[in-house]
Amino acid sequence: MAYIAYRSEREVPEENQVADHDNILRISRIHSKFMRQHYEMFIELMKKRSPLSRAQREMIAVVVSAVNTCHY
């Protein structure tokens, strides 16, 4: 498996900080502006109003991760 070194939170500009510490976001600290955008997209897709329930969205995410043999 490939290894990507994490950057510390101290290296992320304050305007790009996010209130989540999942591993996928920690990896995104390499490009902190992208990390902020990734986090905002996740919140929009998974937690905001949608024709799908939260459980349905989580199930879709699990299936996609399984198909992609993703550890997340």
C-alpha cells in the first residue's frame, strides 16, 4: 500500500482548518485549500438536505468503498 506522509495541523493556514480529523482529511493537508473544499463537499453531500436519507447515503458510500477496495 502506498504511504503519504501527513502534515501537522500547525502547517495548515487558519482559513483552511476544518473541524474533522479523519485520516482522509489528514492526507489532504498536503494541499490545505483542497482539504477545506473536500470537507465542505462532504458536509454538503452527506449532512445537508437531500432526497436520500442519511442512511441511504452512508450505504452508497460503503458500497462504493467496497467496490474500490478502499479502507475508508
